[in-house]
Amino acid sequence: MARLIVDTPGGTYPVHIGRGVLKELRRTMARLEPTGAVVVADASVRAIAQAAAKHLKAARVKNAIYVVPGGERSKSLAGLAGLLAFLERQRIDRGGCIVAVGGGTVGDLAGMAASTWLRGIRYIEVPTTLLAMVDSSIGGKTGVNGVRMKNAIGTFWQPSAVISDLACLDTLPRNRYREAFAEVVKYAVAMDRGLFDVLHRESARLTAGDQDALEDVIERCATAKALVVARDERDRGPRAILNYGHTAAHALEAASRFRISHGRAVALGMRIAANIAFALGLCSERLVDAQDELLTTYGLRDEHPRVSLDRMMAAIPTDKKARRGRVAWVLPRRIGHAVIGQDVPVRLVRRVVRGAIA
């Protein structure tokens, strides 16, 4: 088992990574001593939610399970309202807590509810997808989608613990497992050259789901994110590096009405960002090819649903980091290093996006 500490102004908490670490819920409950709990779970992981509830019961914590439908549609103001109403019916007081069991959608929704119910109660992340383990469960970003913008309504609210049990990945659909490597490649290209080399060297083991290799990769990604969040909890500057590939990805998700998975959208978003960087002379063609080769190795081929170029271009300026309609792009310079806050001519963006979605 790997264990690391995330230390931010908003809270300091452990991240447990390994097979069988769901039992850490009992120790976490002993530390927090909650007056009650609600387990918020994706409909596809009911068995894991029930196992979590048993650990809470063993720790003598009264709890109830609240199941939400899978997919981005749950991340809405209506979905948040339903969860808050359930917390009220369960009479969760300020000493209570939420346990989020599921992928990034559940974590974002449950975290948002925790940050607003009674002006803030504690919550624990139990990510059940690889994508959530390497990224969304750490850092305290919560939120729901607006009518046009993804994650437009949210808060910064750090969890009290993150428990990443690799056994949860046993039932994860193969395509969702592979797609999560887009976020892993993000860390490698933008922040960690050593991880890029690991992904090349260990591709056979990782694509096969080897637990030892996977634990090491998850720990590297979690550590990288923890270091960035410690420096910039509220996304005022350096944390923007984590947005590599996401400006175009979020626009693609919106333009496709969420018919594309987040992982595949990020893969295309990184391809777009790298081609923009090459066109601006910021990186070499070799980087563009190396990134494309690695994405393809993990099954992230250049595939996506047909979308309208105009619809996607209209969505790009709605990026949360945009100011007065101008987008601050994150672009790669070399493997393991990207730069933030880059202004890119709209004409160039349109040309690259057209080539990417043609």
C-alpha cells in the first residue's frame, strides 16, 4: 500500500492507494467520529457502496446509501438538489459526513453537496475508476455543470481522506480503464518526463492491469497533483498546468452533448494543444508524434463523434480559465514540461481544430 499526504490551506488529508485499502474507512471513521454518514454512489458500483457501508457500520457509524444515475447528467443543479434533500431527510448534522463512492461525476457532486450542506461538512473520496484515482479525487474541486459550461458551478472543498482501492477496478469496463490513461499521459507530457518513460516501458503490464505497475503510476500521478494543489489550491496560477488538454476537451464534450467520454475528449484535446504548440514553434514535431504514439499505445486513437466545428469553437471561450473571452492555453514545450497562460490566435485554433475533427 502507498500512502501520501496532501497539505493545503483548506485541509491536510491522507491518500491511501493499494489493493484492499477500503478497510481504511474504519480507521478514518475512528479519526473523524462522525455523527452519521451518507454513502453517495454511482448506480454501477452498488456492491462497493454496500461494502463501504459495512465498514461504516463496523465503526458504529449510522449510515444510508444514496444512489445516483451514472453519467454527466447527474452533475446538475437538479441532481444536487436531490442529494441535499436526502441529507435533510437523513438529518445529517454538522458532525456528519459524506462518503463518495464512484467516478469523477459522483465525487464532484458529493463534494459539492458536502461543501454546501450546513455550510460545510466533511466528505471522503472512494474513487472506483482509474481516472478518478489519478486525478479528480484529489485537490478539492467540486461542482456541477451549467446549461452550457461543464463544472461551471462549484466550490473548493478538500476531502478528509481519499481511499483508492485497486480492487474497485476489477469490475471497471475495459474501455473506461483504457480511456483513463489520457489523464495519466497528461501528467507525463505536461509535468513528468520520468512517468512518460515508465508508460513506454511498462505499457504491456499497464494495459493488462498489472496491480504493482498500476499502483506505482497512480502514486506518481497523485503525488504530482498533490504538489501542485499545495502550491495553488484555488487555481489562481500554477494549478492551471493540470488543465493541459482540457480546454479543447471540455469544448468537445459540450459540442458532442457529452456523447464522448472524458478520457477520449482529453486525448483529442492534448493532440490539439500539441499541434497548436508546434504551429507556434513552441515544441518540436517529435513531441507531437511521441505523444500521439503513446496515446495510441493505450488505445486512445484519434477517434471521436462527429461534431460541428462552429459549435466547438463557440464552446472554447467558455473555458473556466478564460478572461473576457480570451482563452489561456496550456501548451507543451518538451516532454515533461508545459507552459500555462498562452494566448493563441483564434484563426490558428480554428485551423487546428478543423483538422482534428474532420
